[in-house]
Amino acid sequence: CNGEECKKYCKYVLFINEIYGKHINKCCYCYKSEGCKENYPYYFKCDDNYNPHTLFKKLKCNNFEEFREKFKKADTPMPEDHYVKRLAYISLNVPHLLNRDNKKSSIIPDVVSDKITSDPFHTFALGSFGFLGVLLILFILYRFTPMGSYFNNRNTRNKESYFENFEHQFLEHNVQFNRGNTQNRRMRIAYHQA
């Protein structure tokens, strides 16, 4: 192309590049795993072949200083995570799913949630496990702490005092020995073990 005609084309490509730069972020979504997708495929293509920068190079508009300074390449948007983009779309189009404070928009009605929490089996199970837990804690305290040994010593002290009283009772009575003829037979002596 000659000088004036090329300038005219370059000016037009510069105009197209401004429009392309405005709309590329609205019309194209690039994902990390799937590449770029077009929101309006019949109106706007996200492929780099349709970028005005390629036409700008083919027309050699870099040779004209007035266009080189004004022209800024419009790149495709930064790749985003598809899952995050989907959540953003849902939050804009279906906001009642995110609004947990609004009880009218709740998917699970209050009646159903009350029935689940007031089930007698759950109440019985919670009470039973609570009771077993208290018994377990008391057993551990009794078995492995000084409290348990204190109770055991108290019981043995009571038993010892009972036996001591029993011994004193028999020792106080005068035991009468049968003094028979002991020379011909063996003598039987009972020992009390302490």
C-alpha cells in the first residue's frame, strides 16, 4: 500500500483497536484449564488472529511514528479459575443462595430442621452418652488419683478397728484351760495369727 492509503488503514486499525480494548474484557473470559471462551461468539472472537495488533503489523504501521505511539496492544484477559468465575456468576444471578440470614429463602424449612433436632433417639443418645461420660470420669478419679486411695484407706481403717475390738473382746475373758492328764496325749495349742 502507498503512504496515504496505509495511513488511512492504520488510522482505522487504531480506531478498531480502541473498541477491541474496551470490549475484550467484557466479551472474553479466559480460564486456566480450558482456554478462552466467548460470551458473544457471533459478535466478538477471542482468538489472537482477530486481534488488531496482527493487522497493525501486516500493514507495517510501526513505520509511522504517529501511530506507533498511540497504538497499545489489547491482550486477552488474565486467566481465571473456572470455579471462582462460576461462583461469582451464581452470586450475581441467584443471590438468595448466599443469603443465610433470610429465613424465607432457606431451602430447608424450619419445621424439618426442628424435627431433626427434637428426635427422641438423639435426645436419649445424648443423655446416655453424657451419663456414661460422667461415670467414666468418676471411675478415673477414683482409680488414679489420691481421692480413690483415701476412700480405700478409710474402709481398711474401719475393718482394722472392727478386728481389734473383736480381739480385745476375747482377750478380756479369762480362758479356762482344761487341765487334764496331758502326759499321755498330745497337747493342742491354738495360735492366733496377727
